[in-house]
Amino acid sequence: MTHTQVGIVGAGPAGMLVAVLLRRAGVDCVVVEQRDREYVEQRSRGGTVEHRVVDLLRRHDLAGGLLRTGAVEDRIEFRMAGRRYPLRYDPIAQGRTHYIYPQQFLVRDLVEAYLADGGELRFETPARAVTGIAGDSPRIEVESAAGGSEVIECDVVVGTDGEYGVARRTIPPAALDCYEHQYEYAWLAVLAQAPPSSDCVINSIHESGSCVHVRRTPEISRFYLQCPRDDTTASWPDERIWKEVRQRLALDEPWTLHEGPILSTGMVRMRSLVCAPMRHGSLFLAGDAAHVVPPVGGKGFNVALADAEELALGLIERFTAADERRLDAYSDTRLQRIWRIQEFVHWMMDLVNTPGLGTPAAPFLHRVQMARLERVLASEAYGAAFLEDYIGWW
């Protein structure tokens, strides 16, 4: 049996940030991850890093890779009816920007930092159960790479193993309130080996459905296409994907769309979820284990990292100063922020995605959607409120 102060389930961005900060503060921890290192450092997820998360990484001297190779974004572009509508961050944002830095790159940076500090990270070690969370000595039961089993005894367990991981399932259903909203449509997520066709995010509002274009690297682009909720990837061969991208991003002026081989596709059933509280006894949840947001605006990756910092700082105060006040307030502190992010994402879903597709109300709702965008662009106050949440400086 292994004993540690903090057992962390899941080596995604939230779990690894908690681990790095604990290790640097002298708090003993062990991270277990069911996948191998190659998978963890290559799985493609979000890539938009908000202003406040860039500051977070700078505070902890973890922004080196992002600042060296990340791409700065100082505007967002909307498209509608064949025209482009760029919305520049300045002067409203006063120099604040986004960065584009793929999530897997940041995870790689965090893994390297943690291991360089001598941290214990066990890949290919699935957590099968978490027990004893009502007391002071919870346990993580894991399966080793060799097929055996082991128990890790902890003072605290941190669950950052996602929506379908073992951590959240450990909490008795009666002790957890889950608030969920299902949207009426899905997004087809497309990763293409094609140079970005823009140096900023494009959100195109189209009567056939939205299309979002995001650069990932100088060679890779991400596209999202709004589609019916019951669509499958089999309904979207490469030819159809590029036809819809061309149609939805089309402009009444010269513009080049870079196309290339489709590397992967996936269907995102758009939904929002918040589980509260984010603590049960000696188990703490962070990231997708506690809440889910649709990918519009790139908020999920960022809110997970903000969870991780607040949780790590609370744990550090507990273990190094015997002060549990910040840790006790963790769930309430984070849920206040999370609900504001959910509100913004819900609003932006209505801004970007074409409502009522395939229904008689669609033409009316689409014109309401266009009027909403025109208000964002025409009203300085409305545009400032949008940028405050979109860039993330509050």
C-alpha cells in the first residue's frame, strides 16, 4: 500500500496543474492516469487560452511554452450574409488578448514540469474505485500496468478524471445536485491538416447552421459545423464537410479557404452541466468531473485550470499552514464563477448557432440572431460586455 497526502485521479490539464503546484509547495501527491503518456500528451482538445489563465500560468512560471510558441489573438471575426465583421479587442480590452495554444501542448508542459520536480505520475494505471471519502483516510484502488491491483491511501483525493470518471460516481447521488441543459443541435468537430485560413477565430452565422474556424498550429485547423443533434460522423464524408465549410464561410470578396486531409471528426452533443457541491468529505472535484460547457468560446479548458489553481492553493494552505478556510470555501468560490461562465456560454450559443433549424420558426429566429450580432457590433457597451467575458479578464 502507498500513502500520500493527495491522490489525484486524472492527468489532464486540471490534474496536472494541481500536481505541479502541490509538488512545488512540498505537499506529497501521486497522480494516476488510465492512458499512456503518448495519448495524454497528444489528445486534441481545446486551444483557446483566456487572458486570466495566461496570467495564472505566468504567476506560477508555467507559461514558457505558451509565450514562446502560442499565437496571440487580438480580435474575433464574425461572418454573416457574405460579409465579415471583425471585432478588435482594443481599445476596450486595454491590451488584453487571447492565446492559441493547444491543450495537449500545455499538458505536455505540465507533465514535464511535474516529473522534473520528482513527482510521481503513474500512466496506464486506471482508478477502479475511490472509497472512504466520508472519513479522513480515503483510498484509491488502482489497476497497475502489469494487471495487478494496489491501494493508494490518501488524506485527500482530487478527482480530475472527467465527466465519466470514477471520482464523481463515488459521491452518493443524494449528496450531489446536477443541473443539466441539452441543446437542440450538435457540432461536428473537424480537425484538418490544413494551414489556418485566418489569424483569428471566425464565427460564421449562416441559415444552414454555424461554422467556426479556429487555428491550432501553423499546419492544423479546427472547424465546427452545426448540425442536427441526431447526426453521426458517418453522415459527414470529407466532401460534404468541405462543401459546407465553403458555403458557410463564403464572402462576397476574395478570400482563400485552405483545405487538406481530414485528420479526425467527432460529434459534440451540445450540453451544459454543473454538479454541486464540488466537494464531498475528503473528495474534491475539478474540471469536467464537476461541470461541462459546450466548446463555443473555448471556456471548458480555461475554467478547469482556474478550478485547479484555487483547489491547489487551498490544499497548500491546509497541509503547510493547517489553515482550511480557503479549502472549505473552494466549492462555493468556484461555483459562483462557473455559473457566470455557463450564463455567458448559453448566451453565446444563441448568438452563434442558428436556432430552430428545420422548423417553420427558423427564418424568424435567424433574423433575430442577426439583429443580436448587429447589436454587439454597433453598441460599444454591449460589445464591451461581450469582450469582458469572451477574453476573460473579470
